[in-house]
Amino acid sequence: MPSPVPGSAPAVETRALRRVFRASRGAGEVIALDGVDLRIERGEVFGLLGPNGAGKTTCIKILNTLLFPTSGEARVAGFDVMRDSREIRRRIGLVSGGESSGYGSLTVRECLWLFSQFYGVPGAIAWPRIDELIAVVELGEQARTRINRLSTGQRQRMNFARGFVSDPEIMFLDEPTLGMDVNAARRLREFVLDWVRARAGRTVLLTTHYMAEADQMCDRVAIIDRGRVLACDTPAALRRSVQGGQHVELEVRAPDGGVLDEVEGVRMAWGAPHPERGTLTLKFLLPEERVLGDVLRALAGRGVAVQGVSTRETSLEDAFIRIVGHGLDDEGPRA
Amino acid sequence: MNGWRDRLALDLRAARARAFVRVVGTLREPQGVLLDAVFPNLGMCAYVLLYRGLGAPRSFETLAVIGGIMTTFWLNVLWGMGAQLFWEKQSGQLQLFFAAPCSRMAILAGMAVGGLVGTTLRSLVGVALGVWVFHVRFASFSPGVLIAVFLATMAALYALGMMLASLFLLYGREAWHTCNALTDPVFMLSGLYFPIRTLGSVGAFAAGLLPLALGVDALRQVLMGPAAHGLFPVRYELAGLCALAVLLLVLARLSLEHLERLSKREGRLTQRWQ
């Protein structure tokens, strides 16, 4: 019997959630999730932000009842993922970016109808909703085109629409705009925000690689790395947590990336090389009591040619780097 | 939406939708008629011509034509049902099926019904060849018994396909190798182009465990009478087919549940790269 669902049950709740995978060929174990505690309230757009391998998709799979946790507890809409999978599946939707769905011989409309039937949506509700979603993803001209004649981008947009045909209570968007062009991604982000605000209680759990996407869309963000939630707060609060200085970005020509290590007062420096230009981008947080001119003079004294300087406001990326110790695209903290 | 009626309605919708894909695929891909109906029936033509060349009784030609028509269904069960979850996995859709609230059996049942409808349309090529090109002769038969035997055969055959769908995914890294490996042994044991009785008692017993062999034999007996050289009386074969259909459906469900449990536990099987 499914557990009773109080109306106030959070959309998602996990306690000490842990998932361990057996590595192939007896190469030990991989800890994908290591004691994750999350509570996502109804009506929230919640972001799960982390680098590749952080555990985001594993978390989504467990919450979508596609994977058992090794230990711990996970509830969706008040239902336990281990016991009440059918109840959970009725209430959720899933869109994975970069995935395609459907059968080549079906048209876009037919494909969306197919998936609406897997969720038991009556035709009288399904067809108007499908046409609405087709308009949202701007596939009106292709509505009666067979899927095998769509471009990759068009298929991705159709896949996005597919996730919404059942009008779920809780939507899981796993890198939904991955590989999409900028305009399409922006429009779909706007749609998600409109969709979640249109009816009370709709909830979105978004995993993304894109800091700006998380910053723009999410009410709260959990930063996850190596299976652990390192911080969870609103984007503004996360940004505030790293304020207290000036964010500086220098493009320099230098023998190595360690040039900032010896500059007094410079914190949290890391670099990204640009082999095509033979330069290095250095990013660092300059404490309030320090003056940028002193740093530039110190670098000049070490024979480092500074080719560009920019300063900016604290971003979610800064918070991420401060918390995780490296950027999303970096392998790890600079030695 | 918790009552059994709601669940049944959901599963029926899912099955209908999945069947729709198959039927649409049949109608929109006419080249499939060539691959799934014309080519398999060329084997049948070869046997008919062989029997004719050897001066064998005309009943042997009828026997080969019935076998040829049933080949179309067997190939659909093997490639269109058995390998289907593997293809779904490769196309990234399997996890969408597993995340949907409808039962996975409903999706498989939809594939089976759609496959049956589409293949029945394609099998008309074999019927046309037999009747109009080779002028095969049938004994007088009861349409009711023919329909009952045909439906029981199809139920057992597609239930086998539903079971194979999970097994191929569980144990087969590449579904087409498994399909290829199974094609000829089943052709042989099912006596598609010769009387199954020719296999001898052990072979006939083994064939009796295969729904295709039982179905072919029963259909031949209905359409040809004593000239079919049947294995067992039709009523026994009909009962056997019904029993096989139930047994295979239960096994299909169990293997699908096992597949889903394993996929959740191991974190693989539903992912295309795993």
C-alpha cells in the first residue's frame, strides 16, 4: 500500500542518501552519492549544480525510481522511491538533455501523443496540450513531419516537450538545454519558469552544467561534488557567501600558471590556458584591503605580460569555485 | 486514479499507443513488406518448386506454403519482439518506459498486438503466392477452428516474444547475434517446410515444446486434414498452445520484473552505453 501523502509533503526529501556502484572488472567501488540530504519544497525551482561525476544524474535516477539507493531514504511527493514507484511515476516527468525519444515513422504530434498515453492522459486533454507544447518548442511547421526527418536540435526540442505532455507535479530536468542553440535554450528556460509559476505546487528539479542557467532559474541551488552536497541556499545567498573582495580576471602571457602563488594577498587563484593564443586566464579574488595596481606591478616585476584586465560582480560561479575548490570545467584545484 | 479500473485504463491506453507505432510503421514503411514478407516467402517458393520438381504429393506444397506464411510471424516475433527492448535501449527510450507509470507488460503487449496486426497484413503476400501462384489446395475446414488455432498460436508465439525481449536484454550483448543464432534451429525444429513427424519421436517431442511448431502443425491439420501428417490431435495441440501462452506470459512478466529489479540494483541495462 502506498504511504499516505499529506498535502504539505515536500516535493523531494532525501536523508543520508547513498549510492555505490560496483566498478567494472573488480576495480572496487564508485561512491556516486555519499549521504545526500535534500528537502525541496513544492513550488520551488531547485538546482543541482556540480561537475561531471558529481552524482547529479544518479540522484535524479533514484528520485525517478530508475535506481535503488544503496542506503538512506528518498521520498518524492511524500512517497518512498523503494516502495511506491507507481505513485511517484504518476506525478513526475523527466527530460534528459541530449537524449532523443520517439520512433522515426511517427510524426512529432503522434510521438508526443504516444508518450501522453503512457501516462494515461485522455485524448481530449492530450491533443490541445500537445499542440500548445509544439508551439512552445517552435515545431509548429514540423508538427506533422516524421521524426526521422527532424534535425538533431528539433529532436531535442521535441524531447523537451515530451517531458511535459503528462503535466507532472514534479519535473526533473537533467541538463535539459545541453547542446541546444542559445535562443532555443533561453526560450525553454522562460517556458519552464512560466510553467512552474502557472499552478501552485508545481516543482522543478534542474541539474545543469550552466551556472547562468542555475542562477537565472533556481530559487535554491545545491552544490554537489563527489556525491556530497557542499552547500544549499539561494543563488543570492551563495553569492553573498563569497563577497568581500573584487573578482579579477587577467589574461596574461606567463611561463606557467603559478605566477599568482607568490603575489601577496591574492586568494583563490586558478588559471585556464588558451593554447591557441599562448595565454593564460587567471581568475582570483582580490581582498578589499588590497589594490589591483599592486598585483599588476608585482606581476610585471616577475616578467609576466598582462594583456587584459577585467573586474566583475560576484557570480554563482565564484561561489561554486569557492565551495568546491575548482570550476565546473576544471579537473580540480590548481596545485 | 488508484483503482484497478484506472490502472487498467492506463495500461490499455499504453498498449494501444505502442501498438499504433507498429501498425503505422507497417503502413508507412512499404519497403518492410519486401524485407519481412516477400524475401522470407522466397524460401517457401523454393520448397514448393523443389516438391513440384521431385513430383511429391501436392499436399507437400500446401504444407510448405503454410510454413512460409508462419515464417513471417516467427521473424516478427524474433526480430520485432525479442530484440525490441534492446533496440529501445540503444535508442535511449528504455529508461523512459521504465519511468512511466504504465506497466511494462502493457508496452510489450502493445508491441505484440501491433506486430501481429502489421505482420498479418504482410503475411497476405504468402497467402497470395500460395493461392494464386502455386494454386495450393486446402481441405474443407471449419473457419471457427482455424481462427481459434491461429489466435492460440499467435498468443503463444507473441508471449514467447515478450519473454525473449527481457531475456535478450539480460543475457545478450548484441541482440542481432542472438536472433541470428535462434533463426535456423527454430526453422529446423518447427518443421516449417516439412511434416514435423519426420523429425522422429525425440525431435517431435522437442518441437512440441515450441509454440511455432505446435501452431504450424495444428494449422496444417485444420487446413489439410490427414494429409498434414500431424503430430497430435488438433484439440490437444490447441490446449497445448493455450497452456504455452499462459505459461510464457507468466514467464515474460517474471523476467521483465527481474530485468527491472536488476536494472535498479545494478544501475545498468536501461542505459544505451551499458
